[in-house]
Amino acid sequence: MEPRTNSSFSSVDIQALPALVNQINAMNQSNASRAQTNPALDPVSPYFLHLGENPGSAIVTVTLVGNNFQNWERDMWRALKSKNKIKFVDGSIKRPPEDDALFEAWDHCNTHIVSWINHSLSPEITQSIMWIDSAEKLWKELGHRYSNGDVYRIAELEEELFATKQGDASVTAYYTKLKSIWEELENLRPILSCSRCPEKCNCELSIMRGYKEESGTVRFLRGLNEQFSTARSQIMLSKPLPKVDAVFASLLQ
């Protein structure tokens, strides 16, 4: 007696395959059509919100208290960018009329963003902006209020920079402290990238950037303890001076 052979598909199943494929294609086309007519259903659209995104959630760990605006703005900007919602705060997406087909989707996203921002503010600041219900207006209002202190913050950072020495800290801790000050200063007063030089930049901006890098190396070396005096003298004789991260790496070795 010959053994029976098992087949994955019966003849009926095979005959039904084309109809099943056509049905799947029709469903995909239907979903694509719905996404085109309703951007809130399109995962790549700024109007799209994941099911797990809650307006009551805190999307950053930094709380704006007034004097930390730059740190808060940077974290919030990154968080909103990761959620594809930057266009709601930078003015790229404007509030549509209430009879517009996009109004409901816009209002839904705007409410989420306003709530996210409110959850990242101190109670005093939250109380003062509780009636602002537009994400764009709220973002601009907070920037107008708290970015004006940048000039004073720059002065504070420069004083802190020149007062920072290695002291009892390790080289790594000392370098990390300087690095955090430099990064905040760069964020407050950046040297713009050159758009005129097609390849390697040789204009005034490049020269200014070189002066800044050289100054950072010297500042790092001058703050080191005396046990590094020999290495400091050798590095200072280098022409050109190495960048500060290269100096730090060589000292660790």
C-alpha cells in the first residue's frame, strides 16, 4: 500500500489564492487611500499620533524653571522632533479653519503638544501660561520670556570657565566640566557654518573657529595640576596646537 502524501494546500486552497491576493491588495489600497484623505492615519505624517502617546505624559526629564531655558528647549525640541511634531511649534503648520477637513487632526495634535509642554514647566510658569492653547504661540511666548537672559548666562558661563581648575578632580571630571560649559556656550553663541566655501572652508568663519579651538586647548592645559606641567609644556610647543579632545586622550594614556 502506497503511503499517502500530505500537501500544504488542497486544490480548493490553490484555486482560492488569487482571490485572496486580490482581497489583500484591495485592503492595502483602501488603507493607502484613507491615509491620503486623512493624514492622521499616515504614520509618516506630522498629524499622526501613536496609540501609546498620552497628553498627560512627560516627554522630557528637564523642568523649565526660568534660568535653564537653553537646556529645556534643546531637550523639548529633540523630543518633539522624534515625534515628528516640530512643524506645530515652528509655524510650518498653521491652525486650519474649523470647517477644514484637517482641523480635527490639527486640534488633536495641538492639544497633545500643549499638554506635553505644560507638563515640563514649573508650577509657577504653568500658571502664567494656562490660557495659551496654541502650541506655536506657547513655544514663542516661552522663548520670548526666558531666552532674553542669554547675554547674562553667557557672562556667567565665561566667568565659570575661567575659574574652573582641575583641583582635586580627576582629569576626566575636569575635562567633562569644561566640555559642558563649552557646549552650552556654543549653543548660546554658535559660530555659523560657512555656506560660501564649496569644500574646505578657508574664510573668516574658519579662522574664528580655529581661534576658538585653540583657546579651548590652552584653557584646558592651564587648568591642569602641576603634575602635568611637563606634558603641558611639550603640548604648548606643538605647531599647530592639537585639539582639546586629542590632548585629553593623550593625557589619559
